Amino acid sequence: MTETADRVVVVTGGSRGIGRAICTALSAPETVVYFNYSSNSDAAEATAEAIREAGGKACYHQVDVASTDAVADYLGGVIKEAGRIDVLVNNAGITRDGLLVRMKESDWDAVLDVNLKGAFNCMKAAGKAMMKQRYGRIINITSVVGAAGNPGQANYVAAKAGIIGLTKAVAKELASRNITVNAVAPGYIATDMTSDLGDKAKAAMISQIPLARIGTPEDVAAAVAFLASPAADYITGQVIHVSGGMYM
Ligand code: NDP
């Protein structure tokens, strides 16, 4: 499908949870939202419907962000089709939790490949187009645990802390081309990723949140929409925590 629009947005992992809320929040008339997913095509279609209901145009593809070649092909195709990329949101993420001494190498690699290398792959491919057009807004989804640490998540925490460093380095590299690079650090958000926590663990988690509630995907999407908007034009290299005060 060929799409033309005034504003071209790319969101990774847009089929469910926080990614779907971001796709919806960034949708508007004259905006095309490209999003990718890993395997869940029914969920992807539901996101596309939400984008259309919000007035935007939707294009979605099954692309593994961990594959450098697949991402280069995908984003090369987006640039060819849409002519530009204005906003890139690196949201795709997975967990493979376990204590360090028992963690399998494959679980370490999978989490680093999707959560950290995936963002590198997408920023590299989109960054070239943004440099040429002298405009871009890149928003990377990290996590509160990337700043605070968390036992049982050495791989995930390493990837999310890596995202914060990557954000700051690339913010400095690209600032002269009018490209801002920021991160959003969600706390405990109600999505499939957190759905298997039992009631006891949930209550313990909420007791750690000063605002005393679990966050919604929309709470996170609102911060992303702000960073993508002209109101945030003078903000780069920052991490906005959306965690109900879990980390200060
Ligand atoms: P979900 O598990 O609900 O959704 C993950 C999304 O990422 C899905 O769209 C999934 O596609 C996609 N995805 C997974 N692997 C890949 C891949 N290799 N290539 C492309 N897409 C992929 O996660 P959340 O919405 O909860 O999380 C979104 C982001 O927010 C993640 O980066 C996560 O680490 C971060 N985060 C979440 C928190 C939370 O409490 N939920 C807290 C802090 C950070 P598919 O549907 O096909 O599987």
C-alpha cells in the first residue's frame, strides 16, 4: 500500500500494549503511522483499526527489530514509499527473566538483541533519512529498572540502561541536524508483559508506587506524544519517568 501524508511516524512493537497506545496517540489526519510487530497479526490489525479511528493512516509489517537486514529493508521501504520519517519510537521489547547465575546465554542474547540492538538498528536506518531532511524526533522506551536496577532481570536491566546511554550519545550526535533523541521510562504498566503477576505481587508493587496505582499504556503514550510535539522542540537527551513516582 502506498501512503502519502504530511507526517510520517514509525513505532516498533505497535501491535499490543504500550505500542498500540503510542500508535493511537500519534495518529491524526495527514499522519501515517507505520508500525511493526513480531508475530501477532490479529493484534496488529486491531492497532491499525485504532489508528484509523483516531484519523490516521495505518501501515503494518511483521519485522523482527533484532534483525539488522530486516530493519534496513523495512525502513528503507518506508522512506521510499513515504519520502521521510519524522518520528521514530523504539518501543518493541521482551523479557526473559531469571537470576544471573541461572540465566541462559540465549535469554541474555534475546533480550539484548530485541531491546537494545533493535533500537540501534532502527535509529541507524531512520537517522540517515532524518539527517538529510534536517528534522527528526526519536523516542526510546526504556524502563524504571534501567535506572534503578531489579533483581531477576539482569538482561532486561542491562538493555534498558543501555537504551539510556544510547539515547544520550545519539542526542549529542544528531542535535546539530535538528533531531532530538529522548527516552521515556515507564514504571509498572498494565499490559500483557506484566499480566502474569499474581495478586500478592501486584499489591506489593503498588505499595512501592507513591501515586498508588498501576499505570496505563495511555499514561506512557501521553509522554511520548509530548516529546514528539513542537512543545518539546528544545528537549533532547532526557529521560522522562512515567512511573507514578516509583523512581525519583
Ligand atoms: P507487550 O509485551 O504488551 O508488547 C510488546 C510488543 O513488542 C508487541 O507489539 C510485540 O509484537 C512487539 N515485539 C516483541 N518482540 C519484537 C521483535 N523482535 N520485533 C518486533 N516487535 C516485537 O509489551 P509492553 O507494551 O508492556 O511494553 C512495551 C515497551 O515498554 C517495551 O520496550 C517494554 O520493555 C517497555 N516497558 C514496559 C513496562 C510495563 O510495565 N509493561 C514497564 C517498563 C517498560 P507481537 O504482538 O507480535 O508479539
